[in-house]
Amino acid sequence: MIAVIAVTLLVMMVLIVLSVMSGLVEQACRRNHNWTGDIILSRESLVGFPFYDDFISELRRNDIVLEATPVINTFALIESATPAQLIGIRLSEFCRVTGFAHVLTNRLNGNHDLSFTVPESRNTRFRPRLTPERKSRGAFVGRYVDIPFLQFTAPPRDISLTVFGLSSKGVLTGSEAGENQNFSIIGEHRAGLVDIDQAILIDFDELQKFSLMDGLTDGRPPRTSEIRVKIRPGIGLDTARVEIFALWKRFIRQKKIDENTQNVASLLEDVTIQTWRRYRHDFIAPMEKEKSLMVIVFCMIGLVAVFIVFAIFYMIVTEKIKDIGIIKSLGGSRWALTRLFLAYGALVGVVGALMGTAIGWCIVVKSNNIEGWLNNHFGFRLWDPAVYVIDKIPDTVDITQAVIIAAVAIMAAVLGAAVPAHRAGQLAAVEALRVE
């Protein structure tokens, strides 16, 4: 029974931890891919880079590209106090490039309305009719954006956003106190990635004007922070990245030769072209390393289980020496005795593996309920979304992984019983009967 309990605990512990870690890595990869698209052209500077529409037109003419869209990343102050990431997108284009549409909820226009349009208020005394410019200033807030008393009611609530615009040379431009505009909260987004769910999404053209990246202030071409690209199915991302990189290099050479564009072509030189996995590497790699580390740790724990089974079976053989002698005196072979104890070890492994798998499976499936119960009753929070990026504990079990863990546990039990079984088979009948 002690050996069975040891194997049960080992299987349960390994299954829970590896299921959570595997689910964490899988969800992180899927959600990051949904957010970024396949290939990303980006420049880390908040200044951004110009001629994005020209290059998007070239991309759309390429056979490997399905769609491309620009994205602006900057930072803002909410109500002149709370910092937040501000992202500008062309919503319908962005949703065709990425898998972001299903995480958007427009609380005022309907769940499937992919638009930043602010709806009119029926009570014009409470809220006057909107101008065409104000109608385009809708905003989707992430679930972790700190906006006090946020309620999705009609008319939508307005929030004040402040940004500090930069010229194409990286010089602060516009008002010294920053540019300030009001936007209307019309919905929310839940990408399941904490850093993204702390951002506010607004229309690309509105943010371009708002952050003074439209070029009207310094007389330079409009700029963007990124270009997201969706590749046709069946084409490898590395292959696509190499082809887009070559296309980008030709594009830069053309802009440098052209007298009308060569004065700002230098902004194109440090644009990086990455696959989605490389682009989000800083968020995915730590989880993959944690999973690898856990596998190594539990391999070492598995050795402990082998020694536990070995010690218990060695004691069993020692206590059963007289019985072994009787069996041998009646014609029992060495292999028959060895096989008996090996089968005993296998039975311990099978029972422990089945019990451990069943208990571990139940805990994984109910992990979020257990975490919520501990948090509600004891204030003990097992899962911090800000640490693990994913907003909830992965609660699915990979059947293949569960079978492998159970099989390894059975092998460990048989391995632990091997030496005692061999000793039992090698005992001479006379020596065994002479024990007492």
C-alpha cells in the first residue's frame, strides 16, 4: 500500500504540473498568434516609420500574402493620471490579419459590430448629437485597464486621453502638456494576454492624427509603428519572412534613390521583420523554459519513487525467504519467482498510475474552481495573471501526455522491483529453508 501511495502521488503531481505548464505554453502560443498575425514589421522607436501604405500595396500584390494592416503603438495618460498603452488599428483589416475578432465585445452596437463608431444617444438633452468626427472616436478597453466606475451603458462614457507626439526626428512636438482628446468607451477586448488586456484600442487614423504621426506638423510622410501580415496557408513562416525581408530591402533601395523620399528613408533601415513567435519571444520563452525545467525536476523525483519501491520490495523478499524456499523445494524455478515479484511490482505501478491519473485529472479540470475557492475563503491566490501572462489556469489534460506519465510510472515500479525479484529468484532452497 505504501508503494501504491508513492506511485499515486508521483503520477498525480507530475500530471498536474505538466498539464498546467503544457496548457500554459499552448495557450500562450495560440493567443499570441491570434493577436500578432503571422509576420510583423516593426520599429521599436515611438517615432515609427513612413511609406507603410506603399509597402502594404506591394505585399498585397505578392502571392504569399493574404492581407496586411498597419498598427500604431504608443502610450497615453487616462484622465491625465493613469498610464496605459494605446493601440491604433484599422479594425476590420486587423481582424482579417489576426484572430482578434472573437475577443472583441461591442457592448453598445452588438457583439459582432467591428467598428469604432460611437452610437447616437436617444436622449439628446443628456448628450447632444455627435459630430462626424466624434462618431469615429470609439474605444475598446482591455479587461485590466484601470478605469474607475466603468459601466457599459448608453450613452457611452467618455474618457480623456493624453499623448505626447514626436516628430519624425524624435523631437517632442505639439503642446508641452501633451495632446488631449476625448474618446467614448463602446466595448472591451479580452485577448487573454495581460499586457494586451491592459491596452486601449482606437481607430488607426484617429490615433495617427492624435499622436501627430500624420505628418501635418513637420511636413513629413505619415508614420506607423508596425505592419502585421497574414500569410497564405501552407507556406512556412520562415520562408515567408525571408521573402518579405527581400521585398523590404528592395523597397528601401527604391525610397533612397527617389529624391522625394530619400530624406526620411533612414527611418526604414532599422525596421525588423519577425515571425509571430520571435516577435513575442519574451513572453513565450520563459514558459517553455519553465516546462523543460519541470520535466527535469520530475525525472529526478521519479528516481525517488524507484528507490521507494526498491526498499519496500527488498523488505518483502527478506520477510518471505521461508516461503520462497518452500516454493523452490516444490519445484519452483528461478524465473518463476523472479516473474512473480516483477508482476507484483507491475501491479503496484498499474494501480498507482490509475489512481494518480484519476485524481490528477480531476484536480486539473477543477483547478480554476479550486483556486477561486481558496481565494474567496482564505485570500490565498495561487494564480497571478500578471506573472503568467495567461488570465486563468489551463484546465485541460493531454491524453497522450497522461498515458506517457502512467507508462513511465509503471516502468519505474517494475524497475524498483527488479533487483529484489532477481534476489528472490537466485536464493537456493536449502539456504532459504535454513532461515529459522
